[in-house]
Amino acid sequence: MTEKNYNPQQKEKKAMKKQKAVGKVKKAEQPTEAPKRIEEKPTETVKTEEKKPEAIKEIKKEIPKVKKTEVSVKGINLPISTKDGKFVCKFIVKKRIGDAIRDLEQVEVGKKAVPMKGEIPHRKGKGISSGRFPKKAAKNFIILLKSLAANANEGNLDEPIIVEAIANMAARPHGRFGRTQKKRTHVKIIAKNKIQKSKKEEKK
């Protein structure tokens, strides 16, 4: 640069421009602070209960129990002798269910004998000549009579009395190798309400 073209003011201006440019570069290099994250609080979800339509109240009428006149129970293929079953049936007829159960419990223990016919040893007791203690038959009959009592309770019978008891021979399966035949019996017991006699019949 020649002396003619030398201008000190122009030189100062150029220097100032350079300084400003360097200052802008430094500012650009400085890391900018990351914007602070605003912690958003979880919004509480308010459970809105759906308004259910008002339930229609249905008045449940109690269904009255049908009063029955008779109830029955069946025992199929009971493992008892048909002969013993026949005499036990005769023993419990015309008795109340509770009395029949108590009598058979005494038979099972060996305190009361069931009247039987045939060449059978005599037993002590009122109105009995010969009899035995068929404990296995008594045990099976007690189960049937308890079931009959439950049926009578369900049928609203006031004073159930055993009207009919039948024992029939069932199919007898063969034992091992067909040497013996096992004892099987069908039993049916029917109970009805006690017939109350009128005053005129009682006087007669």
C-alpha cells in the first residue's frame, strides 16, 4: 500500500469489523443452556361412576310348597336276602317312620327280634313266637326310612305312616367262577298321612 492510498481511519474500521466478527463466532461456539423441562404433574384421574339406571325391584313371591298325600322311596339291588326283606317289611308296616327307625336300630343291636315264620328259634317278646335279628337288612332299611322321612318333610306330610312295604327278588349276579349266586332285593316303601277318625267312628 502506497503512502497516497494509506488511510488510518479505514484501517481502524477494518480492525473493528474483525473484532466484531470474532466476538460473534465465540458466542456461537459457547454451548447454549438446555431449556429446563417443566415437570408436569400427573393429572389425577377422577373416576366418574356411571349412573346406572335404577334397577326394577322385583317382588319375589314365595312359591308355596305343594302338599302331597303320599311319598315313596325305592331301594334297587340291595345286598340283602329277599326272605329277610319280606319279614322286615311286615315288621315296619302301620308304624310311624320314626318308630320304625328306632325299632330297626334295636334289631341291629340285637335287643329286639323281627317276627319270622318257619323253622326258626323262638324269641321273647310280646306277640312273637319265632324270630331273628337280620342286622344287614335292618341297616339297609334304616337308610331307606331316613330318605322316606326327608321326602315326607318335603311333601308337607303331617303324620306320615308306612302304609305299604314290598320286597321283591332282584337279578342275582354270580360270584367268582359262577359257583355262587349273590343275594339281591328290590324294596319299595310308601307312606301316607295318618287318617284321623271321626268322633262317630271312635264311639262305635
